[in-house]
Amino acid sequence: MLTKEKVHQLVDHMPDTFTVDDIVGEIILLQKLELAMEQIANGEGEDWENVKKEMDSW
């Protein structure tokens, strides 16, 4: 889950001028990364070797 502190840090690392689209995109990316990290911590991620095997079948 996102926190105010994480969003503040994100804004602090943005350039002095940016568009609403820029910040929304960054917040969405941050949220997706946070969710992925939670899923990995909970053992919900996919094993890399399985992913590579599946990609080879494409």
C-alpha cells in the first residue's frame, strides 16, 4: 500500500516542473511495484525458471 511518505519522496525526486500525467504515471508505477513486492514477500511470485520455460514455448 502506498503511504504519504512514499508519495512525498516520489514528488521530491521529480523535476521542478512536471505534468499531471507525469506524476500520475509515476504513482501508478510505484503502486504496481509495491504490489509486486508484497506478492513476492508472500510467496505469490512466479519462479524465474518457470517463466523462462513458458517464454521459450512462445
